[in-house]
Amino acid sequence: MTDQTDTMDRPEDDTEDDYALRNRVVASAIQAAEDGDRARLVQVFEPLHPADIADLLEQVNAEDRTQILRLAGDYIDGEILSEIDEDIRDSVVETLSPAVLAEAVRELESDDVVDILEDLDQLQQEAVLDALDVVDRIAVEQALAYPEFSAGRLMQREVVISPEHWSVGDAIDHMRAHTDLPEQFYHIVLVDPRHRPTAYVTLGRLMSSRREVALKDITEESFRTFDVTEDEGDVAYAINQYHLITAPVVDEDGRLVGVILIDDAMAVLDEEHEEDVLRLGGVGDESLSNSTFEIVKRRFPWLGINLATAILASIVISIFEDVLQAVVALAVLMPIVASMGGNAGTQSMTVAVRALATRDLTGSNALRVVRREAAAGFLNGVIFAVVMGIVGVIWFGSPAIGFVIAVAMVVNLLVAGLSGVLVPLALDKFGVDPALAAGTFVTTVTDVVGFFAFLGLASVVLL
Amino acid sequence: MTDQTDTMDRPEDDTEDDYALRNRVVASAIQAAEDGDRARLVQVFEPLHPADIADLLEQVNAEDRTQILRLAGDYIDGEILSEIDEDIRDSVVETLSPAVLAEAVRELESDDVVDILEDLDQLQQEAVLDALDVVDRIAVEQALAYPEFSAGRLMQREVVISPEHWSVGDAIDHMRAHTDLPEQFYHIVLVDPRHRPTAYVTLGRLMSSRREVALKDITEESFRTFDVTEDEGDVAYAINQYHLITAPVVDEDGRLVGVILIDDAMAVLDEEHEEDVLRLGGVGDESLSNSTFEIVKRRFPWLGINLATAILASIVISIFEDVLQAVVALAVLMPIVASMGGNAGTQSMTVAVRALATRDLTGSNALRVVRREAAAGFLNGVIFAVVMGIVGVIWFGSPAIGFVIAVAMVVNLLVAGLSGVLVPLALDKFGVDPALAAGTFVTTVTDVVGFFAFLGLASVVLL
């Protein structure tokens, strides 16, 4: 077993093998837990990175997780805790003894403590805060005073700063004299006498410059600051867009209050993507560690909204019962109308939602994009009109049916292209996340318009 | 105008304002281009970050882009070029004179040159390579010899290394003596006599240690290496998972050949997400800068596949023409069956595809997740069976129709939940990207099974 778990630590391995090994690691953790074998459990944990232990705890079911924590709860440190998915963090924290919890959080930087705290309930928060010493406790409480998902919550307060007039030698001497430097830092931030950041110097540049060089002569062009109340997603976007490593954060008076480092921004970007994908798929906020009951509860509202819009489509169909009664072929072709419209609408919507998220779709090109979608929808509509016209004639031997489905196809794909971009743009304008609501709106539009065009035209032509 | 463009540079501004300003910047660039006013165009560009200029070029239409480049092509430097979306990079490179192009790439690190080169055609590649001096050219050609999307393509070759026995003082003296240090570096990589990396030291730690301290006593635990042929997505995943800043890359003999920095990994993660979202939405590889004709061409195949599967559903319906003819209410209710099944399937599939992408869904928990999806599908099916049963009775005054749609709902949502997770798992097993193909398979299954259950049961009960 030791061999296998050892190898797991080497990501340079072939991916397939890596996964197979991971599975075996998880399996042997579960086995050790079920056998009540603490020694073997610790042996499994030993070579693992904290992030991998967190993943392991997420992947096992609730029962095994409780058992693992009962056996080796004292093995859970702050790093593991800060990596654990917020959905199960509560339950993990609950099983830990106050002493273990205190020990776990004490070693963390302030941003990680905040990250853990914000998902806990009041009582658990108190327990963690009590474990911190006064200085840390105040720091964490100040961070919690900033709005959720703000730069203030994401930043670490530990920053290496320097007056603007310092030389390279001054900075190096200062750092050598201080043993409490942040665990992670890549820039020295220059601040003016009022503690407002004005520039930064990378450690690499500092390192390769002579001692007498002035810091202000080797600052980086990439310097920019972020407001403490700014949305963490916007900061992450800027960090990615401008290849920043350190993002200084300032309060309303422009004074330095902390820095956001790129690895935390990367995690935010990852979470925001996760949220976007899930929302586009009609699942609010869900993870594999949720129980059956939880996912039923979370998916139910979306299915309910979908049912309401589907009934709307049904009502449109019911208007045309006469023609359906007369020509049953129409009922056979209906799913093609709905499916093609829905699909084309989803294509157009996906591009629009994504482009809005990446700030590529803006007021300056919206009109051009709408025109392009309309033209593309129309062109694809014409192509599939020809295809479906032929299918209609061959399948049902009726040029009239072929004509009806062909025209419906053009109308449907044109409307799909248009609504696919207009709905997200409108939602964005009204401050609603397009990823959250666009799908339902777009398919409602394509269903209603598609059925109306198809069956309405059929009534005129075939009755 | 100057005021506005100046302010654009400050991301700490309120987001709405920031966007409005961006729009105005783009608009004035277009205006300047149309007026043939080079001076004003340069004035617009001046305060912008290279990444923002790249965005601007992506947001304008092809005609304006050509005009902008004709006026101020010499303003395009390597940094802008490496930020430009690959879809339009070709056309931008084409408009640049060889001298401008050569100047643009000469200042870049090797990884950025490779990034630009890999999307150009043979002739353009030659032109760029010719612009480089021999050492750089060889470096770039070696990188291009690695597979596309591999660590070897992503890495920069410029690394600061040190023998294992050096002290802090040795390292600092070495760096001070070298003026050609990489533009960006955050670690010193320790290599053994055979040039195999064995550890690394952060610059922060180096900085705060006394000169006589041995490097090997202040190395970081987070150290791990990556194979040069490893997929860039896997490296980006590991960098995010383990909060790495520098990822040393080794060849098949374990020798150091370069490093991947977190900002490049963040860009890869972002691109992979983009790809996932677009694939899930049934759009292959598309961007806002594509022309109408290009998006028609790219979306057409997906719509074609969708049509084929929709026809399959139609064929199922055609089997039951008798009962549809007899009870037209069934045709009215059909879209509800299709829509609910499709939606529930998409929910389950989205969670599964995402969990596969984030390595959260593995062999060790697949069975548990499948069971959970089946149970959740069944439960939601029962809830909506009750709802639809009541709707059926009230709307059509027929308990039989209510019964049929209720049973169909349970079958449909159960199958949706199951296929939503089984299809992605199967695709993944066979090495097909689940994001690419799962949607079509899942909705085909839910449509076919849904219509079959609904109309088949109706035939038995109502005829």
C-alpha cells in the first residue's frame, strides 16, 4: 500500500494511472476507516497533499467521512480545512474537537481563516475566533466586516511594504530583520507617508539589483490597485487579464489594507466558472457531496420553472388541436421543431453568456453580434428548411407538409439566434446573471414561437 | 477624450462605469480609424494595457480592424500580439509589415513566441522565426517540437537555477552578476549535477535569510515537477489544486527544461473552461470575432446531429400515430414530456461533466453518484407526477390521461437522472470529451424513452 500512495504524489505520472491510484487511495482510506484502523488511515494520509486529503473527504459518503474524522480528526489541519468544499465544511468542523479546530486555524494566514469562517454558523464561528490570539482575531473580524465575495474577504492582510525612498539595501535589511514575513509574497509594495500604495517591485528585480539602487527606479509597470469592496470575480478577471501576481487592495481613502495573490484569484476564477457551468445547466449550486435529498431540493425549483414554461408551449399547441386532429403527421414533426429551435437558441445563448462573462460582449459590439446571430440563424434556417422540406415530402408524401416544416424551420432558427443573444443582453442590463436565467427564457421563446409558426402555418395551408 | 481613456485604466472604478468607458474607448478608436486619424488612434491606445488593446481589436469588426492596423500597425507590439485571440491573430499578423512583426516578437519570452507561432501558417511562422536571433530561434523551434497543448509548449525556458550546495549569498551574488535574468521568476530551482531539479526556494524566503544559510535548508514543501509531454490542462489543474506559483518542467531523463508560471496556467484554465462551456452549449470553438459565415459553418454540424436525433424521436412518435389520432390531448402534452426529461437530464449531466473535469467524479465514487442520481430522478419524478397528474385531470378532465402523464413523468425523470451521469462516465471511459458529446446523447435518450413511455402507455390505457 505504501508504494501506491507514495506514487500518487507524483503528478508527472500518466494521467490514467494517476486516477487509478487515486481510486485505490480513496478505497484504502475507506477500508481503514471501516476497520477502525487509525494507523493505516494515517499511513494513507501521510504522503498526500492537504488539497488531496480534502478531495478524499469530499469523495467518500457522509458515513465514511464521519468515521474517518472520528479516527483521525486530529490529522485535519488548517490547510486541509481551507481546501474542503464549503458544502461539507460545516460537517467536518462539527466533528472536530475545539482543541483540534483551534490548532488548525491558528497556523493559517488571515485570508484562509476568513474563507473557512464565512461558511460556518454563528456558534462555530465563535469557537474558531476564540482559538485565535487577539491580533489575528481582530484581523479576521475586520475582514468579515467586508461584504461577501469582496476583495476585502479574499485578500491577505500580511504585506511587505516599504517607504518610497528606500533603496534595495534598505529593503533587504528590513526583510532580514523581520522573522514574521508573510508565508507567500512576491512583491514589495511602496507606500507613501499616508500608507497609500504607489508602486511595487518584484523580488526578482530586487534580488538582481545592487544595494544602492532606489526602489522607485525598479518598479513594475503592471502595478494597479483594487478597491476593498470590489467584487472578487472582477479582481480575478483583472489578475488574469493583466497577468498580475500581486494585487494591492486599498480602502476608501486609498490606503493599503492587504494584497490578493494570484493563486487565490485562480481559485476564484475556477469557482466562478463552476457556478456559470452549473447555472447554464439549470443546477443552482450543487456538488457531488450533496445528499440525494439535497439535490432533489436544489433541482426541484428549476424543474418547476421549466414545467411552467413547457405548459405555456402546450397551451400554444392546444390552440391548434383542430389541425393536429386532421393531420397527425404534424404531431410527429413537432419535436423536431422544438429540438432544433432549442438547440440553435442554446448555441447562440452559450456564446453570448460566455462573452458577457469574459467582457467580450459589450455595448460597442452588441449590435454587430445581434445582426450576426440573426444572419447566421437565418442561413442555418434556410439550409435545414431545404433538408426538412425534402424529409417532409419523402416521409409523408406531402409537399404541403414539407413546405410548412421548411418555413417553420427558418422562422424558428432565426428567432432562436436572435433570442439567444437578446435575452442574455437584456438580463445583463437588468443586473440578472444571464447564466442563471437565460436558458429558460430562450427555450420558452423558441418553443412558443416555433410551435406557433409551425402549427399556425399548418392551419392556414393544410386545413 | 483623454480623460476618459485615462480613467479606463483604473479597474477600481465601479464596474458599470468601467464598461461604459470601455465602450466609449472602442467607439473613439473606430471613429479615429474611419477618419484616418492616426494621431487620435495612438492617443486612444496610449493609456491602454496591451491586453485591453487586444480586446479592442477583437471587439471591432474585420473592416475596422484592418483600418486600425493600417493606420497604427507599428503600434502593435509582441505583448499585444500574444494577447490577441487566436481566431483573428492570423489576420492581424498578415497586415503587419515583416519589420514590425520582427520587432514585436523579439522582445518576448520564448513561451509567448511559441504561443503566437503555433496558430500561424507555415509562411508566417517562417517570417517570425527569421526575425529571431539564432539562440531564440533554436529555443522556439525546440518548444514547437513538443506536442500541442503540452507542458513543453506552455513553459518558459528561462529559469534561474542553482547547484544544490549553494548558500543564500551565493545565489544573490549570482543573480546580481547576471543581467539576463527572466522577466518573471519567483523561485530559484535547485538542480543536481545532472541538471535534474530537486527542490526550490522562494525569493521571499531567500530574501529574509542570512547569506550563510544553505539553500537546501530553506526549500519549499510544495515542490513537484511536471513532464514536458504532460497535457497543459493537467498542469494547470495541479497548479490550481496545490497553489503552485512555479512548476518546473523536466524531460524524459528528469532534466530541467523550463518552468510554467501560474499566470500562464491561469490563462490555460480559463481557456479550458471556455471550451467546456461552449462544448456543453453545442458550439465547438467559436468567438465573437468570427464572421457570420464562420459561425454558420461551425454550428451547422451540431444542428445536423441534433436533427438526426430529433428525427429518431419523431420516428418513435410515428409508431403511435393511432393513439395520437384518437386522443389529440397527447400531442398537446408531448412537449412537457420532452422538456422535463431534457431538463432533468441536462441537470444531471452538467453536474457529472463538471465533476469529471474537476476530477471530483472518479471510479471510487461513481457508483454512489449513479445511485444518488437515480434516487433523485425518481423522487423528483414522483413529485412532478403528482403535479402533472392533477394538471392532466383538470385540463383534460380525464383521470386516464392524468395517470399516463404521471407515470411517464416518473419513468422520464428516472431515466434522465441515470443517463445524465452514465453517458458522461461512458464517454470519459472511451476517451471522448464528455462536454462535447454528452448533451446530444442524453437528450436523445430522454426524448426516445420519454415519448415511448408516454405514448406506449397511452396506447395501452386509452385505446
